Amino acid sequence: MEVLFNEQDIVDSICIYIALKERIEPQQVEVDLEFHPSLGFAASTLALGRTARLHEQDIIDAVAVYLQDYHQFVANHLQVNLSFSEKNGFTSSIQVFE
């Protein structure tokens, strides 16, 4: 099975991930996604006046946590692949293994 995420789904996942860590509401988190051809994916977050930098693995973890906590997927059974294109922006393809 494959699950596809658009940019907003990825941002929502990061908001929830940071909110869980900071014990705040997801609406209190702002996210800016970034892609650098030589460095890969990253995200800058702002929550309660504090900034945090997430690297590619953190974003992958955020997507897995979201799918686990909100849709009852088993995080260890997910393979999350991030991608970026000028046409589609940030997207993610998640393979679900049994």
C-alpha cells in the first residue's frame, strides 16, 4: 500500500510532531520547509517564540508519528520518501509494509 502526502500534509505532520515534543497545540507551530540540492530536506519551526531546525530524518519521523498517532499505522512498517519539484512542491510517498 502507498500513501501520498502533499506539502500541507508534511507541514501538518511537523506541527503535530513539534507540538507533542513541546506539549503545546499544533496550531501554535509554524513551519518553513526547505530543500537544498546538496544538503537535502530541512524545516525551520517556530513555537512559543523558540525556533528549531529539523533535518531530513526528523521530517521522516514526523510523518511516521503522524500516521501512527492519527491513523493507527505501525511506524516501523513505514518507508517515507520525501521529494521536491518546482511543479509539485514538497511531497512524500509512504510505503506501508505488513
